[in-house]
Amino acid sequence: MRAKGVFVVRTTRTGSGALVRNGETNDDKNDYVVVDDQNPAKARILTALALTKTTDTKELQRLLWKY
């Protein structure tokens, strides 16, 4: 999907807890972005804002971890 310009952002709908990068799937190999502890709604907004600044997966990952 990434080759077609689609970003995959993994998040969780559980009440609490963080996702671990490369824990459940190989995020590096699949070029996924993983949020730490944001809910899906916040992750969606942050991703939309981040995409106005960059389309680099590593930079998107850094921004989602920072905010």
C-alpha cells in the first residue's frame, strides 16, 4: 500500500496501553507508522497535520511519537 502512496497508521482502541513498534507485525518492513498511546481519533488528526509537513514515513513516525 505504501508504494501506492497510502500510509498505514497503527493504533489501538483499547482503554489504555501503548503499541510497540515491530511488536505484533514488522512495521519497518511494511513501512507502517505506529502511534504510542493516542486513540484513533487523535492519531487521525495528528497524521493529517503531519502530512501537511512531510510524506517521509520516518519523519511521520517521529512526529507521532513526539505529539
